[in-house]
Amino acid sequence: MEELAQLARTAGIEVLGSAVQRLESPNPATYIGRGKVEELQAWRREMGYDVAIFDDELLPRQQRNLEQDLDIKVVDRTALILDIFANHAHTKEGRLQVELAQYEYRLPRLTRLWTHLSRQGVGGVGLRGPGETQLETDKREIGRRIAHLKEQLEAVRTHRRQYRRRRQKAAIPVVAIVGYTNAGKSTLLNALAGADILVEDKLFATLDPTTRRVPLPDGRPALFTDTVGFIQKLPTQLVAAFRATLEEISEADLLLHILDITHPNAREQARTVEEVLRELGGAEKPVVTALNKIDLLRDRLLEEMGYEGGEGDPVEEEVVDQVMESASAYPNCVPISAAEEIGLEQLLVRVEEVLREGLRPLIVLLPYSSDGLLNLFHEQGIVEREEYTQEGITIEGKVPQRLADRFGPYVVGEAR
């Protein structure tokens, strides 16, 4: 419920109160029970609120009945998130994706918008009220608009595929930054690459993916891509609409999962991210987990110890110890503070190590005419032995899995 309140505030809505009801199953007519509806009616008279937000997606019938009973606008979680996305999408691609998701959400809910008109019709066999005629017209128009948006987004997907192919030819590893919304993904990319991505203490502050080149400790570059934040009950319409953007995750060499270790529901947030990754086909990717915002833990510890301010090595060491004690559930975890740039060097070292763990050992015999492949092996792989013979250049070493096909015709064995 606190997350729902934060979503509301992100959308510019003042939160006056909240209510919870435990039911074995939702009321098919009003989602909540009759008594709870009457309680909300009493609150309406007392507080004068003008919108009610529900934490689950409502059926069109439930939304219509609730609006009639409460005489106010009723919004569900999906509509609220769609509204936030609409306000925060700035690129043409982002706006297309959000518009598609909004239309697909609204289409089954059109009927209630024209109820007042259908009452004006004569009705009867063989006759149509003006509301029904307008409803059919609107459905056809929205259907055409959805088809048009899908065509445009397919063109975006094609462009992204071509862009990824160019990146693969350049043989630069790709790291997709993933995580729960407001975990600090944009702050981290700004710190690693000196980028200027908008950072706000709001949910879904940035939607449009940003890619920056970041040098790894050995001097080789990697491309770090900031992706849209995940959230519990992420609307299916958004997952479908943002498919082109989220494909960056399935094509990445490594996933860098940013987790707000200070959040009281950090483990639940991590599970949500893992579930979405499974839906997107990224569950088998190697993962490095950045346990972010340890500076906030340090501040709490300083307060508990009675210090008014300042920082010291003993405190920071104790914070790291506390984090690592609870971090056994997370793969390849590194405690960091993206805001204060603590632990970023160690994070990049771990990213580099995990990328190397994904290297494929092989032995190739390259002809002398293949300078490009020779340079590629040296730049992106690890050369353990190199020998010049009459037939060509024999190299034993390891290369990233994504480059294995490039060397396929020249493989003469597998290295140890």
C-alpha cells in the first residue's frame, strides 16, 4: 500500500488515506465488499476526496459500479502506472509504447464511456441507440490505431536488431542494468559513465533506455544500458508494448541487477525482478548484483552509535559486513553507493570477472589474411598461446560466447 501511495504521489495525487480489506475472493460486482463500499462512501462525505485508487486491475464492470456508488473517479493500479509512463516518456519510441499500452487497456472499457448515450436511444428489436453506434465506431478507430502503433513499433524492433548486429560486429560486451524502479539504476550509470540521465526520487523517473560506454579495469570498453524499472504487478500491456526496449535484456552478455539494500522489502523486490526476467527470457544470463545505497545504512549506523555526523573506516567496514551477512541469496553481490560512488571499482572488477567466466576456450588457425579476426581475438579474448606457422597463426585462448561463431570456420580444437 505504501508503494501504491508512492505511485500516486509520483502521478501528482495527494494521498489522504488508505483502506485494506481481506476477502477470500474479490467481489465480482465491486471488487470490495458492500460494507467496505459504504465505509468509503462515509469517508467521501467526511474528507471530500475525489479519486479512489485500487491496488489491483479492476474489471470494467467493477470500475463502473464503484464509480456509480462513490460518485467519483475510480482508478486501478494499471491505469495509474500507465499515466505515470505517459508523463515520463520523452522519446518517440517511448511515447509509441505507452500509447499502445493505453489503447489496449482502454479498449475493453469503452462500453462504460457510452452508457449515458445508449440510454437516449429508442431501443428495441432492429434499432440501435446512438451510444451503441458510437461505441462500435470508437472500437474500430482504436483497433486501427493499435494496428498502426504495432507497425511502427515493429519498425523500431527492426532498427534495434540492426543496431545490435552492428554492436555485435564491434564485439563490445553489453551489460544491461536491471532492477526495481527507484533502485538507483540511472544514478549508477551517471556515476560509471559521467552521463547526465535524469535522476529523481520518484518511481519510473526515466523510461527511455540510455546506453553509455564504460571502460572496464583492464582497459577494454563495455556498453552499459539503463533499462526501465520493474515493479510488482507490472501491467501486461506495458511488458508487451515495451518488448522492443526490453529485448536489450535478452541480448545482453551480462545483467547488472541494482538492488536497494535499505528497502524493507528488498527481497520481495528482488523476486519481482527475477520473475520479470524469466518472462523476458533473461533468467539464464549471468548476473552481478549491486547492493546499493549502503551510504544510507552507514548513516543509520552512525545515528545508532550516537555520532552526529562524519564517517570513518570502522563504520564503513561494519556496514559492508552487515550487508554481506544478508547477501548470500544474491549472485555475485558487491555493496555499493551509486550516489556517493562507493564500491564502484570493485563492482567493475566483478563485472569483468563474470564476463570472463563466460568466455569459451578454443584453438583456432587463422590465415595471415585475417588481420581483423586476429585483432578481435586480442581485443575481446584472452590469448594464452600464439604461434606463427606456414599454414597461418595458431591461437589458443578464450573468446566471448557471442564471438564463437565468428571464429567457427577456423577452430581446430578446444583449449583446456
